[in-house]
Amino acid sequence: MAALLAAVMGAMSSVFNSASTLVTLDFYKKLRPQASEKQLVNFGRVATGMMVVLGLLWVPFIHYISSQLYIYLQSVQAYISPPISACFVLGILWPRMNGSGAISSLLTGFVLGATRFVLEIADRASGGHLILPRPLAHRHELPALCNFHVRGLRGSAGRVSLMTPAPDRKQLAGLTFATVDDKMETVAVGVPQRKPAHETPAEYAINVVFSLLLLATVIGLWVYFR
């Protein structure tokens, strides 16, 4: 249980950090380009707090998916992963796919996953009295779920990509199997940035002391609880 909780906490921490960074840099900073570093950090903290609150509000819905934590995590991944996987696979195998096709694929996958998720939650909440379409009836079959997603994603990405301009060959250099041998264009980054200063003897001593304290704490906890 300690290992499982540690893994879950680590995953949640990375998700919160990544999501807050995404919201801060891709949305808030573009809406307010003049925002200072302090404002960006504060907004990131607020965004993280809001996601924690949303996560707590979601807890009552977990038992509708599964009473087992592992099955719940895998079920949630089954709703999220197919659109990302389909977009990635099509992107490296089909050079004709462009940004518009990728966005349409992700949006289509989000709609399909959200629709199936809502219907499954409603079906479980009603005790199985809802009549769901056949592709949505297999609650625990991941291959059927992925197949159901990828069919729509492949069609959406293909049609939108063919209806919009093809990407420039130079932009695909080294990114797909067909262009893996193409030469990538490089741009000089200018003057190298200053590297951090080397560790001073005082900083080294402090690091050693804290490392020893951490080691002593771990050994003490192991001796106490063994």
C-alpha cells in the first residue's frame, strides 16, 4: 500500500505540475504577454489549487467505474489514451497528415471518450437499465474500446488532412518514417548562456549534512517500523 500510494502521489504531482504549466504558459501568458514571472507563478499555483478541488469533487464518481483502484486507473487511461495514440501513430506513419488533422483527431477522440464515459456512468448509476449501443456495451473490453475510438479518429484525421493543405516537406524532416533520412534545418541560437557557478565548499558541506540527515531519518523509520 505504501508503494502504491507513493506511485499515485508521484503521478498526481506530475499531472498537477504539467497541467498548471500548460494552462499558465499556453493560455494565461498568451492572454497577458506582459505578465511578470511572479504573476505567472501565482497563476500556476491558483490553477493547481483549482485542479485539486476538481479532483476532490470527482471522488464520489469513482465507485461508478470500479471499486478496485487499479481497474479504475486503467479504465480512465482507456478513455484518454486512444486519441493521443492514434494521432501519434498516424503522424509518424502518414506524412500527409497535418496540424488540422491532428487537432480534429484529438477533438474527435475527446468527444467519443467523453460520450462513452458519460453513458457508462449513467448506465451504472441506473443499475444497468439503460440500453446502450453495441460498441458502448463492452464495459471492460479495452480492445473494443480502442477499436471504437480509432475508427472515428482515423476517419476524422484523414478527411481533415486531405481537405487542408499538406505540410511542407522540410517541416517533416526526421519526424516520420518517410522523412527520417531528410536533413533537418538548424538555426544558430546565438551567444551561449552563462552556466551556473560551481558548487562552493560551503554549499557542498550543507548538501552533505542534509543528505546524512535524510539517510538517518530513513534508517530510523525503517528500524522503528520493522
